[in-house]
Amino acid sequence: MFTSAKSLFDYIVQNVTAYSSKETKAMAFMLLEHYLRLRSVDVMVDKPISADESQPNWDKIIERLNQSEPIQHIIGSTFFCGLEFKVSPSVLIPRPETEELVRLIVKDCFWEENPVKIVDIGTGSGCIAIALDRFMSFAKVWGWDVSDEALTVARENAHRLLSEVTFEKYDILKDTSFDGQFDVVVSNPPYITYAEQTSMQPNVLRFEPHLALFVEDEDPLLFYRAIADFCTKHLKTDGTCYLEINELFGDVVKQLFLEKGFKKVEVIQDMYGKDRIVKAQLSA
């Protein structure tokens, strides 16, 4: 049982060896805040920890971190666009790059006078759909996924975050039953090829769902082609499709949408200067 913030912080930093010193310190701060509501300033002044304060098994947590288990899974949640989302091994952990996708849609649609209908294809934790629903009160948002486990997590997040997103099971590669139109189609589909596994971190490879990560090397545009075909039938003429992409395929995804009849397609770079978003509009 630790009696002060700094002694606990130092213990975690000294014993987590699977990450860099900078990463380990950031994780230690996250753990102290989550379990004991201690902030960085509390560590700096070595704030005492009350003997009545319930503490987890720190050695077990350190062991899980050293096995490359994501800290978000250990804590059970992560923040995305300022909102706290539950995560599990059934869904991808939301990334900062995906926040840029949400911000772009909000910026583009903020001045719309009429209700906006949005569908998030491959919704996972529901982070994109729920964030859009919370930030755009004039929008009606759907979240679709092929995974029942992911939809369970998404619905729980919607309940916790007071969101009215409609979550439904839908397989963009197979289902053809939908009959309707949207103003916005958004997706962060599987886009990592299996050949890229060698350059990936073990915490991603071992603990995040491959169904949501990978696409076959022989057809890396599989989901983008299916989404483009869906859009030609179910996106309004003045609607827009927003996609997160593999940085290696910006130009080919752009060309795909142009060939499908989209009039204006642009590749947008993320905060790191990498091709990360394709924005495709049916009308010029």
C-alpha cells in the first residue's frame, strides 16, 4: 500500500519496462488520476495518499503493461473529442487522428440550416457517431457495424454520454437492404494491409481487433470501393463522404472516388503531415 503520490509514481515508472520513459510517465499519470484522482501537481508536491483510499493491485497493472496490454484496456476507457468512451478488445481504441475527421465534418456542416442525416460505417466504439451527435444538435446520426460485440460497446457509450445515435448491424460488403439517403457518409474502415504488421506496435497487434484493422494485401481498397458504391446510391447529390485512409493510399483512394463519379475529391493531411482523410463530394 503506497502512502504518497510520488512514491507510487516512481514505483510505476521504475517497473514498467515495455515503453519509453516518456510513455511510461504519461501512463503513470493516467493511472494515478484514474484510480486515485491524483493530478501531476499532486505528484510534484508528494501529496499523501489516505490509508482509507482503495488501491488496485499495482503489480498486476504493471505486469499487464509490460505484456503490452493497452492502458486504455486496463483503465477501461479513453477520451476522444473531450468525451470519455468505454473501450474493450472488441473495438479499436480511438486515435487523435480520427478526431480530425470529426472536426472537419463539424466545421463543414456547422452552418447547415436543415437537419443533417449522417451514417458512420464501421462505427466500432461509436466514437465518431456519438461525437458528431453531441456536437451537432441538428444532426440525426446512425452508426453501423458488422460486429455484435462492437455494437454492444457503442450502445453503452451512447447511453453513458446521453447520445441519441441509432446503432444497427450492417455489413457494407454484403447487405443491400437499406433504402434511404444521407447528407454525410463517414467511415474509418479497416485499411492496414497484413504486410504492414511487421512495423506495428505489439500492443496494437495483440490486443486490438484484427477485424477492424486489417484488409487483405491483394485488395487494400475493398472497403473504400464498397463505400463508394454505397454512396452512389444513398448519398444525396449535394452530400459528402469523409474517410480515414491508410497514408500509403491517398492518391489511389482519390482516383477510385473520381472513377465512381464524384466531382470533387481531395486528400487531407493529418497533424503529422501524413495523408489521412479523403473528402469526396458528388456535386462540384
